Amino acid sequence: MTVAIKRVYEAPAQNDGERLLVDRLWPRGLTKAAARVDEWLRDIAPSNELRRWYHARPDEWTSFRKKYLKELSSPAAEQALHRLYQLAHKKKRLTLLFASKNETRNNAVVLKELLEGARKPPTGTGPGAVHAARKRAVARRR
């Protein structure tokens, strides 16, 4: 399975495969016919609050990513995420569509990383965090 990301405003291509819109809002000024969206997974998109927060703080990519991954564990997002994984297993190629002008830091990038098996960011409670805390404690005792 191949996952691509693309601005929804770019012209559809034959090699796009299944075209999935992963934004909560329909893209401004774009007709459904022009977008050629096969499925709209609006519940997988960041909440309006998180979307607005990140829009006001575009330099906070790491924080946005962590907050978005946390939101993906909500029941509504979980169902949409499950649907995304179903489509990924059925199709040879998926194209995740987004409207953001930032092509390298948006929710579609996070979803692509998840589909490709990238690990979630550390939460500070895993084995690595425990090991690091022990090392700091030993260093303080010296």
C-alpha cells in the first residue's frame, strides 16, 4: 500500500488511487465534482479548537502533533481511523487530501505517518522515560 498526501486544490491524477478528504471543513470554493473525493473522513480531522489553536501557532508543530494524536483516541475519531485503516488494507494506493497551505505540517502528514507505522511521540511515561529519570536521579546523587 502506498500513501500519498496532496492539497485538495491540486488537480486529481489517475494515479491518486482512493482520494480521501481528511479535513473537518469542506474546502472553500471547491465543488464536489472538481475535488473528486471518494470519501470524506471529517471525524478523523482535528477538532475545531485544535485547528484554530494550531492556525494561531504554526511553529508549535510538535505540540499540535501530540494533541492531535490524543484526539485520535476519542470514540468518533477512533471509528474514522478504523475506516482509514480498512481502506488502506483494501487499496493499493491512498491519497490523503487536505486544504492547508502548509504542505509539510498538517494533519494529513500525521495520518500518513500512522499508516506507514511511524511511532507516536513519547508521552514521558514509557520505558525510555523511566530509564532517563533513573539516570537523572543517579546523577543528582553524585
